[in-house]
Amino acid sequence: MKAVVTGASSGIGRDITRELVRQGWDVFMVARRTDRLEALKNELGDHVRCVRCDLSHVEECIKLHEVLQKENADLLVNCAGFGLCGFFDKTDLAAELRMIETNITAVHVLTKLFLKDFIAKDRGYILNVASVAGFFSGPLMATYYATKNYVVSLTGAVREELKQRNSKVRISVFCPGPVATEFNEVANVRFSAAPISSNTAAKKALGGVMKGKLYVVPSLKIKSLKFFKRILPDSLITHLCYYFQQKKQ
């Protein structure tokens, strides 16, 4: 079995790679930072291959699929992504555009291209890594939350299309809360709640996609947030999001 994992150089992507190798998969590790990929290859051995790709450039995403299509992968994990915290009028536009390209465009392109391959052979798995943020509007992290909303919505729509065609291809979206990774440093935030480990997140994510779940939510606390969204007014939820985001700065 073969998997393609983006964002494999750190955090959840790195631990998903480790867990896949532990389960006997061969993994194509995709990231910009080749030094980190090589370090992970030294750890994991011949079951992994390093593929450098800057997913913020759509042409590199297309090239990545062209290079790996012949490998006949069984699983695509879209894990690359980052966040940014601050008032929308103050945050850096260039950084936000890179975020949109990485968090949305790369996921869109790779999901579409690998999905076509999987549909042709009527098997395969796609795991899109989003966040609990994908269910809400997020003041002070407006762009990040919006990108994860896109990933959640896209995954749900594709899932239904596959169901209507009785396809055996499975697609899932992983929606964790805080995870102990480099994310908070890059986004310039502090977690207001205790994070789970990226190793725990990786195991939960892979377990969910292999069971065919649409939403993979790793804890009861995060599931409860999704429940409250159904019963509380959107304006109140957004106000509460601002309150909790403000505490992270």
C-alpha cells in the first residue's frame, strides 16, 4: 500500500507518516523543507521517499500529481497548512494569500487529481486535514477559519457525490482542536486549552478515514462544540470565538 502525505516535515503530517510506516505503508513525504524530510527518512528508512514541493504554487501541485500518478497511490493525505492571527485589516496580505494557496488551492487541486485516479480504479482514500475551525467563523483568525470552512465543505460535497455513484472511494475530513505542533508558533497564538499530541491526532485521523467516517473529530469536547453550533445563534457563536481567540494572543 502506498500513501502520499503533504506537510510531512512536521506536526500531524510527520506523525501520520510515522504511523503509516508502522502499519506497513510506503509513504511519499511531501514538503518544502527537504532537510526535515531527509531527517525523517533517516528515521524511517526505505519505506519513505522525499518529494520536495511548494504547495503554495498551483503549478507545483499539478507537477506533484504528474510525478506520483504512476506510483498508483492508495491514500492521499492533505495535511500541509498554516494559520495567522490578528485583526483582518492588520494581518499581512501576502502571507494570507500564501495561506489560501496552501490551505485551499493545494487541497482542491490534489483532491481533484488524485480523486480521478481513485475513481478510475474504484478504490482509494483521501484524508483532508482541516480543524474544528472549519465549522465556525473566526474573528482574529478570519482567513484561517475561512480556509478550513472551505476544506470541510468541499470534503462533504465530494463525499455525497461518491455516495450517489456507489463509489468505493472514501473521503474524510479531520477536524481537531488544539494539537501540540509548530502551528501556534507560525500563527503567533497561544493555546487556551490543553492540546492533544500530534501522535494522538495522527492515530485518530487515520483510524477515522479507514473506518469511512466523514468527520473525524478526536475528542468529546470538540464534538460538543459542533453540537452547540446547531443550537446557538451564529452571532453568539462568532462572539464567543472572538473571546477565545483574544485569549490566545
